[in-house]
Amino acid sequence: MTIRLVKKCASSQAAADPLAAIGHFHWVEDRTDYRGTYTREELYDFIKSGNEVYVRDPADPFGKTRVKVLAAVSQQGEKCVYTAINGQQTDHLLNLPDCEQ
């Protein structure tokens, strides 16, 4: 399954790393337009299970360029997700719109 992340929601816990401060994500499934939410940890597991996750590149005026979301374990042992283009880590997750509180 392929999903596109559309919003990020802050965690209730403070974190030094801004990516670790994201508590969960809202997403849309490409083929069906089904929508849902995943915690950062659930998204990590989803990616590790062989599914594809991406965000749209905000620099693309047509919204067609996909930026792949990857999974990793932090030095503190936390499940994390991040984006990368051509092997370079980017902060595209931080560019997602915030959830309404």
C-alpha cells in the first residue's frame, strides 16, 4: 500500500529533536482516498512492513514530486521517520501543515 502524509500533529511530550516531537500523522491512501492516522511508531512499523510512504515536495509548484519517507531507530532507541532526496536527509515532514488543536 502507498500512502501520502498530509498533516503532522505535535506530541504531548517535549523533545529536543523536532522530528521526535511529532506525535502522529494524518495520511491518505493513493488508490482509494481512504484516510487515517498513524503514530510515529505505527508509521515506522508500516514502512518496515514493506509499505511506501511519501510527502509531496513543497518546492514542486505542480505537487507531483514525491519525497520518500524512511524509517530508522534513533540513537536513543526510538522509532523515527524522516525524508530523504537522493540520499540527503531533508526536513519535509516539518513542512507538513499542523493539525488543528
